Amino acid sequence: MPSRRLRLRFLSPPETSAAQLLARSLERRSALLASLHAEGTDCYRLLHGAVEGSPGLTIDRYGSVLLLQTWGHLLQRADIDAVHQVAEAALGVSLKPVWNARGGKAAAFQDHFAFDDPGPFVGQESGLRFDVRPRHRGIDPLLFLDLRVGRRLLLERAKGMDVLNLFAYTCGLGVASARAGCRRVLNVDFAASALEVGQRNAELSGCPGESFETACADVLPTIRQLAGLPVKGRASRRRPYQRFEPHQFDLVLLDPPAWAKGPFGAVDVVRDYPSLFKPALLATRPGGAMLVTNNFAAVGRDDWQGVLERCAAKAGRPIGDISWLQPESDFPSPDGRPPLKMAWLQV
């Protein structure tokens, strides 16, 4: 039984339950879901937070998993069961419901909804296959669904390219590049456990082993070395780091977290995107391309574009063309300004 100190709260007013909101969102997604199912994709968002009337709640399908995530809210068994019933009836498949609470008292309460199925759990997207275990060592899902449009683009454009994938996480973008037929993709991330999943994703998706590489390394010193720049800070003298020779790639993928701090400096996409973008740009060959993202909602697209253009001009590598990518319609944005901003740059 849950502790009496844990106070249960519904995610929405009683007259509009999470299950009712899900039913409505599924109706709005009918055309998209038909298209995704036709191509064999079974990973997508079913209910998108406050945008669809459910602040603090998202509901996703990852293959055979129905993943409910909450931020600061508690769910009751009846909520989960009702959502589960609606999803299975609408999609016509059997799903295993999992509730992952993101912080606070709810994280302790979710332990009363045990999920101990070891899987394997494999999701599909555009002919790619991914490890989509709902519970693992980290907090975030193993596959970011709003990046689907980026993976689609790489399947079309990465053939024959030499690709660098920075902040690779579980290598979704790298796997798409490899399946497209790139000559080589180097996936860089500091988390060995994430890269292990990425290697498994490459195997699940049938990526050629000789074209798919991983480097468990801090991105900041790595990208500066590849760009031919000195590694800055006291940490460069005190801490060992993996050595790389300068090298320019046909395509650089830059998908940083909003904020992170490590021994070689901080990643801050709000105040200091240029510290990431400049060396990534210099590691891109002239005439090459970049796929860059900024997932901080408070940063406007126009403001961010200005940062990119000024940084590129100052580095002597002006941007030739910018194409913007919008997340697909399972991530609705009423004002056309989604939190995730993605740009394909010709440099």
C-alpha cells in the first residue's frame, strides 16, 4: 500500500480524464497513425502534455509498450487501466502499460506499479529497429520520438557521407545514417551504457559493422580536437582524455542536451551554443552539411538562427542555406513553435 503521506492527484479535472483526453488525441492522429502503421512504424506519441490538455503527462507507444510519463504527478491504478483500455481498443494491439514518474514523491510511488518484464522490447521506425526497454539505468526513454523527422531525413541524405554524431546517446541518428549507406558514422557520447544500446540498435537494424563506430568520450574535448582547436581549461592538464587527430566530416550531427556540466566545461544551449557550434562547424568540410538541434523551449527559433549565423560568420564559415524541420504531427504545436528546433545547414 502507498504511504499515507503520499497525496494522490488526478492529472486533469474529473470531467476530463486522461483516458478521455487520450481518446480525443487518437482521433486527431488517425491519418498519421494509418501512415505510420503502413510503413511498419510502431513508436509514436499518443498524448502530448499540456498541448493536448494533460499538463504533466505524456503517453507514448514504443512497440509493445504503452509508456506513461508524469512530471510531479501521481497516477492511480484506475487511471492507468483506463488509458490502457482506450489505447488497446483504438490501436488493435496488445500493449504492456508502464508508468515512469519523473522525480518527486511520484517516483517513489511508482514502485507500487512493478514492471519486471525483461523483454526484449524492440520498436520499429521507417525500417529501423530500436531497443525500447521502458525501464533502464537512465531516466529518459531510449528513443526520442520527436527526432523521427531527423532520422527520416538522414535515411534520404546520408548515403556515401562521412558522418560525425555528437551527443549520440543511443545512436538513433547514427543508425539512420548507417542504414542510409554512409561510408562511416562516428558516434560520440560520454555514457558507455547509452553507446552499448546504440551498438545494439545498429545490430538490430542491420547496419554494416565496418561503417558504424562508437567513441565513449567527452564531446567537448573531442570536437575541439577534431576541429583542430586546443582543448581548453585546467581539466585538459589534470584529466586524461581520448586523443583525436583533426578531421573534417561531410555531415555533422549536433543534438546536445539543454544543460550539462562536466570536467571540460558546461553544455548550455541557452547562453553558450557557440561553444558547441563553432568547433562542430569547423569539423565539417566546406560544402558539407550539419543537422543541429536546440530543445530548450524558451529559445525562439529566430533568436537561435541569429546565434548560428553570427557564430558561423565570425568563424569564417558562413551558412549557405538553412532548412527547418518540424516534428511530425504526434507532437502538435498550436503556435508552430515546438520546443525542439531542428535545422539542416549547408556550410
